[in-house]
Amino acid sequence: MSNNYMKGRGETLPPISSTLVNELDTIFAIKEFSPENSKDEMMYHYGQRSVIRFLKHHLILQQDNILNPKE
């Protein structure tokens, strides 16, 4: 999956806390699934992980903008 879905969004996000992102990453950790799991369970989990990836991506962008401000 590409990160293209993240482009052009999030420009108005408030500052993102790395502590919050790390805590959410722990709470909603990557899971292994088996054939016994339903498609709905997997899709719900991958939706959670999508939010974590989105926040991590924008945290990196915000940190980069702080270190390399536009003039």
C-alpha cells in the first residue's frame, strides 16, 4: 500500500504528541490473524492501524517542519 492516501491531508492538524502516538501504537498493536477471525475483525483492526500510520506520518512531517522551516 502506498502512502499516497496521506498526501494533501492533515495540513490543519494540531501539533501531534509523540507520546500519544507511541501509546496508541502500543494499545492498538499489530495483530496476527488466523482463519478463525472474521473479515470484520480484521478490517476493524486494519482501520485502527491506518489511523496510527496516519498520525506517525504527520508527526514526522511536523517534526521535519520544525527542524527545516520554510522561509
